Amino acid sequence: MFEIGYGARPYRLIAMINLGIDSFGVDLDAPLLSFRIGDFLQIYRKNGGERLLKSLLRFLIGDIAETRQIRRMIEGSGGQFHIPRERFLVGDAAEVLAHVDGVDVFLSEDVFEHIPRKFLGLVVARMATILPPHGIAIIRPNVITGISGGHRVEWFQANIGKRWCAGWSEPWGHLRAPCLTGDTYLNKLTRADYRSLFEEHFTILHEQEKLPGLGSSYLTDAIAHELARFSRDELFSNQVLFVLGRKRPLTASEVF
């Protein structure tokens, strides 16, 4: 299994490795896996001082306790907790995948929307080249056209309707005023864009948004009219799961 974008808190990859799954991953940013000078230097050289400071604060505030919790779970089930650093690759996904093989499952969560379009096509093409006929890819981007697609924290499921963030921005504000996105790069691919991209190299075996109807109570007639260029399928997208299988040649019976 290979995870594209394991993130600053790579608990999923850590868990898979400790559950005995032969797993690797890649992320553009170096992770802070432990409180070691070598890790600090790697983050500073790769991502700069601001990222190092954020990583340190996150590590001290939450990561230590959460890593201990994972360790207890693994050891409680009879496993031996370990974090093999060589399995946490750092670099551009498209470049790293050029040197990867033997992958049966690709996994990516909330990452593809942050990869520039010109590189994303290359990533998908290389995934298709690497996967064997029985392999699958499990990809879940947060699609731009959904109410949470602008990555504004007030429109994430856990925060919708809470008083502390009420009035920060209008529903689907990132589509109505494109500057109203979160503090992160977004490639702005729609759900239809992802379908087209994936279907170039894969068969889409399953597609499902994580939170059906998220934001439906905020889609007034006025907003629906303003966003009439987008279908309901797009506007009620959020974290959309795509399960992809390798395309196969058609048999004679299917052709004729």
C-alpha cells in the first residue's frame, strides 16, 4: 500500500505499518516523527522556519499524546510499535512515483485538491502504470464545488452552524467570490473534472461523497440561481471517494 500525502500527522500510515501492512508513503513536507534534532533540521531545510515552528507546536500540543495512544493500541493487540523512517518518503509525488513499483493499493485522503493540475495528470498516469491488474486506488479529494471545498474552516462539517464562526463567510462563498478560500493552494478541479481525469487511466468502480447533502439547508433559491452553472451533484460534493480499478481490454463478447 502506498499513501500519497500522509500529512503532518501521518497516523494512518503509522497504523498500517504497525498492523503488518507493507506500506510506504510520500508527502511534500517532511514529517516530525519524533523529538529529535535530525528531524528538526530536515523540516527546516526542506520546508523552512515557519513550517518547523508549526510542526513543533503541533507536536507538543497534540502529537505526543496521540502517538502514545496509537502505541498503546498497537501494543495492546500484541504488536510491537515502531516508526521506520525510510517508509516516510519526502518529495514531489510525481517524481517519487517514477521510482516506485510493487504497489497493490494507492491511498490518498484530502490531498489531490492541493496538487497543481499540470502535475496531477502525471501522478494519475504513473499510478495506472504502477498498479497491477488486480490493484485499486482509493482517492478522496475535497472537491472545490462543495460547501467545504474552499477549505474555509467555518464550512467544515464539525463547525457548520457554530456561533464562534457564524458570519465569517457566505455559503459557497469561494465560488461566488473566488478569493474567499482557506490559506492553502487549491487546484479548483470540479467533481466532473476528477471523473474525466480518472477515466483517462482507470475505471471508476465506486463514487460517493462522504457527507451526502452537506450544506443543503444553506442552498437558498437566490444562491442556487447565482450558482446555476453548477449541478446539485457538484454543489453537494465534499470529500468524494473514488475507488479506481485498472482499465482492462474488452473481451470479444463485450465488443460484439
